Amino acid sequence: MCCLAASSIGLCTNAIGVFYTPVSKSLHVLKGTFAIHATLSTLITALTSLKMSKLIRKYNYKKILLIGVLLSSVSTWMMSYSRSVYLFYILGILRGIGVGIGGMVPITVIITNWFDEKHGLATSLALSLVVLQELSFPHY
């Protein structure tokens, strides 16, 4: 769960600030214009997270997590080939869906189901990697 938290929440959300300056210069847009993709991604992550508890109860979480990881990974990878700020917006939305599917809600549900006791400690350990990762990336 530590790796899932670090990859879904940490890399897709906390590390975005590192890319604002170089990507906005490359696309010849303002940082704020480029940053809208992160806003869209975070908003869609929140909206997707609202529906995750129902999906986890209804379907197998291994398949759900695989879809989320693939969606967030592929959309992030495709951003490296993007030459349009509008494509970043679309890919940000797709990444937000992926992070919502494989992010905070599934992690806490899986840990709660796995541990009968001290699931709060297990959750805090899993999510502590995200905090350490956030401290290591400067925000611009």
C-alpha cells in the first residue's frame, strides 16, 4: 500500500509543481494556464473517490486497482508527448480518474479489511510515504 500511495497520490499529485516552469515555457503558456490540468486532475480525483466505496463492494479490487494504475500511468506517460495545453487538460482528467480509482479510498478500505486491529497505524504507515515524498519535491 505504501508503493500504491506513493505512486498514485505522491507522484501524480505532489510532484506536479516541479513541471510547471519547464512545461509552460515549452508550450509558450503561462504557468497558471498549464496548472489548470492539475486542478482538473485533483477535482476529478475527488469526484471519483466519492464513488469508489460502491465500486469496491461490487467488484474485485485487484481489477479496479489495475485499471486505476494503468489509467494514471498511461495518461502521465502520454503527457510527455503532449504539445498542446488542451491535451494536458484531457490527460489530467484521465489521470484524475486513475488516481481516484487507485488512490486514498481503496488504500484505506483494503487496509481496514486486512487488519482487524491497529488499522489506523497501518494506514498512517502506508500514507506516511506520501508525506515524505511531498517534502522532497519543491512546489513552484
